[in-house]
Amino acid sequence: MVVVELAIAVVLLAGAGLLGQSLYRLLHVPLGFDPNHLATVRVMAPATVYQGGEQMAGLDGEIVRRVSSLPGVEFAGMTSMLPVECNCAIDRIHFPGRPYHGEHNDVDERHVSAEYLPTLRARLVRGRLFSDAEDASRPGVAVINQALARKYFPGEDPVGQKIANDESGRPALWEIVGVVDDVREGPLDADNWPAEYFPINQTRDHYFSLAVRTRQDAGALLPVLVSILHEIDPNLGVSDEATMNEKIDGTQAALLHRFSAWLVGGFATMALVLGVVGLYGVIAYSVSQRTREIGVRMALGAQRSSVYKLVMRQAAWLTLAGLTIGLVCSVGTSLLTRNLLFGVQAWDAATLSCVAALLGLASMAASFLPAHRAASVNPTDALRAE
């Protein structure tokens, strides 16, 4: 029974360790932007009030101007969709001058203001970003990420080249003016997709998110943003206000990994306690049954150290058996749950070694008290008790 308890403890502890590592690596995956001191809020401008592109451009400019003037605010920008949400809002593109046979060249499409990428602190790799002057009356321009450049422009400079789409109401042709580092637009546990960024002044979105970088606490800025937006126009729909770190922590991937790690960790703790207590009980009972034997050994000249070794050896064999079985089972179990792991192998040697060391030390510590009692037996009292 003790061996089984220890084996179960090893399986659960290894699972908890792997899931904990997965959660840590997931929350520290490269984002391509700085999420700290970043406040966000979702805004809806009613189409019945803002019917034309000029009205939307005026609203966008007023929002950025008012928010940027707040104390402590460094940048403020708008986007059709914030990072780390989903690989959605897909655009199917093709490239003028290249053969096109209806291939599904799907990329993430984001409509952003001129200040948005600087607000994220996304690194400009090549070319330039947008300007506020690039509105619907000007030729279409686009900024792409490095993933799109690597996939569709390998070995060449994409700046100055063009991409095309078939969406009505917008420029059909967009000139690439810049390349930025890969901002993680999709889930934390997904690969970076190719992405394109169009000026929001050329796309006339009525739904957008406001991102604000502040030198102060981003959470304290949220109610101020809501108040400012309602002052600009009480008809604006304002929702989903949160800091970027809160949004990252609340993503589906983060919640799933966090819940799995805490759940398995709780069971692992219970299994560790039960296994150690069980081992203590078995060794203590064994010592009580061998009191006369131990008394005889000590009466014949056995040293206390030999008695310690006698008891600890029994505990060591039980612990070794439990660890061996548990480690084998934990690898098999981890292979079954590898879909829950991120950035860590199911047979991670460091995790398994730490689990074995932890359980081994805990087991030996639990066996020390019975061993100490056995070594403290008075031979005369032990023989007289019989």
C-alpha cells in the first residue's frame, strides 16, 4: 500500500511540476511588445451617428488627443483587435505581378492608428510606420510583421512592394511601407501568424480598442478613460476595460494551464502527505514489532548506528520501489497529457529528478523518527517486556 501511495505521489508531483513549468513558460513567451503599464478599453461608435469616414476620423483624432493629454500618459493608439486575443479577422491576400490561382494566403488583419504600434512599443525593423495624414483619400499603405515578410518575401526587401485583397470599400492595393517585429496577435500557445496592419483612417471601423501607455499604474487609469470617452460622446459604447497584463492572465490558454497546474498540484500535495504518513506508519509499526529483536541486537553489542541503518534500509527499499514505479508511470501519464504542456517535454529530466529528490528526502525524514526510537531502545527493558 505504501509503495502504491508513493508511486501515485510521484505521478501527481511530476504532473504538477510539468504543468507548473508550462504555465511559467506560457506567461513568459515572447510577446513582441511590452504589456506593462498598458491600459485597454473596448469602444463602439454607433453607425447611426458616425456615418462617414470623416466623422470617424474626427472621433478617433479627438479620442487620441484627449487621452494623450492626461497626466502620465505617454502614448495612446487604436486597433481593431488587441494582441493575444485570437488569430482571427483574417484577410486573404495576393501579390500583384505574381501568379495567383486562388491560394488561401491567410493573414491576421488589424486596423490601427498611427500611434498604436509605438504605444505597444513594437520594434520597427525596416521602413516606417503610418502617419495621421494617410486617410481614405490617400493611396493604401500597410505595415507587415516579420512572419509575413519571411513567408511571402523570403530573401528580399518587402518595403515598397504591394499586397492586394478583394474587400470592397477599401483600397484594393496596399503598398508596404514598414516591417515590425512579430507582435503575438493570437493565443499564447499558438505560433505567430503573418499579420498586416492598415491605417484605421483608411478602413473606417466603428468597433475598436483603445490602448494607452502610462508611466503610472495602468489599473488606476481605467476609470479615467471611461469617463473621458463618455465626455467626448455619451453615445459611445465602452466595455471590457482592463490592463494588458490582466487580459493576458485571463486568456483561455493561461486559464487552462493555471487551472490544470493548481488542480494537479493540490492532488499531488495530498498524495505526498498520504505517502509520507503511510511510510511513517509502516516503519513505526515494524519497529514496534521488532522491539525484542532490536533489544537482543543491542544486548549483543550492536551500535546505535547499525540500528539506524537497519530501520532506514527498510524505508529506503519501500521508497525506491515507489519512486521507480512512479517515475515509469509518470512518463506514460505525461505522454497522455502532452497536449496540456507548453514548452516542456513529457520526460523532462530536471522535473523528474526534482520530484524524486523531494519525495526521497520527505520519505527519509518521515522514517527518521521511528529509527531514532529504535536506536534509543533500552535492551534490558526490551527483553523484560517479552
